[in-house]
Amino acid sequence: MSGWQGAQAASADEYSTESAKASQRLLIDAAHAGTRVVVVGDRGHILFSDDQGSTWTQARVPTRQLLTAVFFLDDKRGWAVGHDAQILATGDGGATWSKQFEDLSREAPLLDIVFLDAQHGLAVGAYGALLETTDGGQHWQDVAERLDNPDQLHLNAIAKVRDAGLFIVGEQGGMFRSEDNGQHWQKVEGPYQGSLFGVIGTAQPRTLLAFGLRGNLLRSTDFGDTWQSIPLQAARGELEFGLAGATLLDDGTVVVVGNGGSVLRSTDAGQTFSVHNRPDRIALSGVSALPNGELLLVGQGGAHIANAKGLDAADSEAQP
């Protein structure tokens, strides 16, 4: 597929609908733009907060499609992806957005995006989608042929791994890695054949975590050559909820979230995790740290401000 250039002007009815309750509706992902936090989700909603999630401002966004992921390179430049294979961009910390790319013919969403610098970015999605830009998003090219993925399995997440390269996970335990910034990819044989929904690099070199269905969480310290399955013990037994999103805190702590209100926390680069489940059991899809040490959780019911265990203030006070 050829590249798609520029952002077409959108008519008024193509913009996301303004809603006073947007922060309480389905949100999928969260990211930091400096000290600002930005969230994306249903109906093209993008919101930002400059007061640690106490209040939210809705951005003007030229789509009403579900947005699935957001990534910021710094406090100004960011990108979001979603259904209709859309890619949106911002240059002002998430206050306003323009459309860089869409492909209605795909009839499938993009699911994650990462930028290596201001010019070079990659996006992944359903049916094996892999798009690349080398000019900051002015043009996006389909480079799916670089992957050994003949069945066009869904690619659910992409992440940078410290001192190693890029790593992709997806459907049927699919794993791919690149040591040259995405120019060449190697298929990785993992130990799990179910869907993997997320991947994150830890603070340690060449170390990453991949996670997905039924509480499966895998750890590698050699960029995917070998894997260890990490046991996750919840209050009532082994965790079996699907895991969907993760973040790396400044101190090296890893937080993973998922269905059933699951919030997992590791202070040893993913070797072990403490497991907590929120009393409301809401499905969580994304997590980000707040400057005051609290967590911003997103998922069902929108944005939730929680303590380090993922509990709201009222729930935390009720616990012994």
C-alpha cells in the first residue's frame, strides 16, 4: 500500500463529540506528556489533565472511532492509533490533534504505536498490520512483508527493550524482534500459544515481559531467546484474568493491569509480582504513574485514581 500524506480537513461532524462525562466512559490507554497525563478511548475521546487526574479537559480530535493506544515522545509530540487504521498526531501536548493516516479498506484497527525519535515510528494492528514512518508521520508505509507472519495474525503491542531493540507480541503467542530499529525482524518461538496482549521492557538491559490471556505473564532476560513463566498468586488462588496493559515507573517498578480489576506490581524487574484485585472488579486496559506516586488506571468507567496497589482512596481506607 502506498503512503498516505498529510491530514485531510475534517468537517465538524467528524470530530469527537464533546461530553462532560468523557472521563467516565470507556478509556483504553494513558501516557505522559511531560507532567501532563493524556488518555484515549471510545468515540475518539482524548482527554488531558495537568492536576494529576483531578480534572480533565477534552481535546479536539478529528475522529469518532475507538482509539486504542497513545504514545508521547516528549512533553509536546505524541501519536494515537485506533479503528479505521487511523493515526493521529499532536504537537502541543495533546490539546489538539490532526489525522496523519487512515485506511478504511483495512476494516481493522491499529492497536499500538511507538516512536524511536521524532522522525521514526512504527504502528501495529489487526491482521498483521505493520506501518512505518521515517518523516514524523507525514508518510506511513505498509512494511508488513518484513515479518514472517503468513497467516496475518493480529499484532497487539510493540515496545522498546533497553539495549536490545524492538519487540512485537500478538495472536496465538506470536512474537517478533528487531535489533536494527525495525528494518529486519526475526520470529521468536515463545512458550505460550494463546494471545498476548502486551509487552514492556524493564529497566534492566535486554529484559522484557509479555502478557496476555488467563493471567499468563512471561519474562525474558535475553531479548526473547529464553523465557520464564511468572506465577501470579491472587488472594483466592492463581490469577486467571487476562492482562492488558503495563507501565514502567521511574524507579524501575513495573505495574501490569487487566481484567477483574487486576493490578500487579513488581519491584525486581518482573521476577516476582504482588497481585491485587480491585473490589469493583472493573476491566482495566491501561495504567500510568502520576507525579505524586499514585496510579492512573483506565478501562471500564473511564479514569480511576488509585494508590500503589490499585485501590481507590475509599477502598484503601477500608482495608486493615
